[in-house]
Amino acid sequence: MPITSLLDDGPPSPPDGDRVAAVVRYARIGELTLPAPGAGDTTGRWRALAGWGRGDLPSARLAEGHTDALAILCEAGARPHPGAAYGVWAARSGGTGANLRAGRLEGTVRFCSGANLLDRALVVAAGPDGSQVIDLDLTVPGVRPVRGTWRAAGMEASDSTDVAFDGVLVDPATMIGPPGFYTGRPGFWWGGAGVAAVWLGGAAGVLDGVLAALGNDPDPHTLAAVGTLHTTVAATDALLLRLAAAIDADPLHDHRGDVWTARAAAERTARAIVDIGPEAAGVTGLSRHDGLAARIADLQVFVRQHHGGRDLAALGGAVVEASRVREPV
């Protein structure tokens, strides 16, 4: 039977215990392996990502990072270290970021999810010839998570602190791909759409909570809010399904414009959920329904990986350029 939705499986059953710890444990024993993007089952990959996001966003953030690292290593023809839980640490925010100088890793990277939990990370550092991916053992001297650098209530369980690199010696054998490989491969863009699938799942999870919090006889205004939220979730779901099929049909193309569109749609869906969901649930739902307020806080923070107006401006520029190319001469 063809997949008609990334959310076909319904809300996942919550596992016992700490979800974040469970994700790290599953990663170490090889239970978080997904179909590679662009290899014929991108839809299945994104359905798993959406399902994780629907269940719990902090643990989904770590699961997405681990599976993205495995995909990057696969694209480079490299193998992951057995028994290791991975992350991808590439942020260059506010003048920060990792730098590779004379064979040593320096600088500070923000938003390193799993900073105190993971075994290895693909660290993207600026080098003399371009960006370089380094498969780094996080137990070596000079890797230092910086306490107190994540102060948001949302996504707190993802352990996304800053990590400082104090002259970490880099073995050339741990460099993955040539300089510029990280952003130069089609999978860079596909990975961005995979994150959007997690956002979609997170939005669906909040909608699940809103529906569970409704009373027996919701008023027309509440029903209208639910209809609005259902529509925006369904529209983004359909857009991501179409993109997954396009990637598998033409895996040599990065599909950049379509990825930007899907990410923007997922971000708008999350914003609608965050804005309208609390009103539909009411104070009773927010204060008494297990985890709903926390889910909303997690989604609000996580979706800010989308850079709002800046990303929309890039999309708008691509749309304008494409329209000019189509104009008759």
C-alpha cells in the first residue's frame, strides 16, 4: 500500500523511562538506522523522523542528528565507528564556530545537541581550503561542553549546550570528504528537509495534545481552530511527501528550491500550532493535560532553526529568478 502521509502510523506509544537516554542507547546498538536519503525510500526515512518528532522533540533532535551523521558518512564513502552515538555540530552563529588551524581544532560551536551524552560528532570546521568535516571522538582532551549556555525551557532535554575546542589535535584520517564537502553535496539540502519532517511531527504531536484536551462539546470557535491546524499540518505533510518522491526520482539534483519551500511550510505550520493550539486547548488543557505546554515550548524553540525572514528572502529570490528564466525572450 502506498504511503499517503508521513503521519500514517499515528501517535507513537511513549516508551518507558527517559526518551533521550533511550535514543542514545538505541544509536549505540545500531537501532537508529534509516534508509539513506535519495536511495529510493526517502519517504520512509522522513516518516520515521516525523514519528520521532510526534512522540518527543528533544529525543527526536538527537535521533535526527545521529541519522544525519550516518547519511553524511555514507555519502563520503566512510563508515561510522561501531557502538557510537553521533551528532552533527556545524553552527556558525554570532561569530562563533569551529576552526581548523595547523592540524588543531579551535573555537566554540553553539547548539551542540547531546553535548554531554554523545560519543562522537561530525564537527564542521572552517579550514584554510574551505569547510572540513571531522569525525571527532568527544572524549579526547580539549573538547569542553560549556555549562549554562542553554537557558531556554524548550528543548532543554536535548542537552544543546555550547562546546569549546581548546586546540584539539586532529588526525588527518578523521577528516571526512574533501574541503567543502559538507555543503557541496546534494544530501546537505535533503538533510534540511529531514529536519522539516521532524518539525511536522512535532506540530502533529501538539495537535494530538490539543485534541486530547478538548471537552465533550467544543464550541464552534474551538472547532474552527482545530480545522485550521489540521489543514496546515496536512498541507505540509503533502508537500514533504511530494519532495521525497522527487528526490528519489532524481537523486543527482539537490532540489534546493523545493527544500526551501518545504522548510518554510513546516515552519509556518509550527507557528500556527504554537499560536492557535494554546487557544484551542485553553488554560485547562495547558495546565492539566500531561506534557502539552512542554511540547509547545519545545516546538517553538526547535523550529527556530529556520531563520524566518532571511530564509524566506532566499526562497523569494529563487522564485523570482525562476520566473525570469521562464519568461519568453
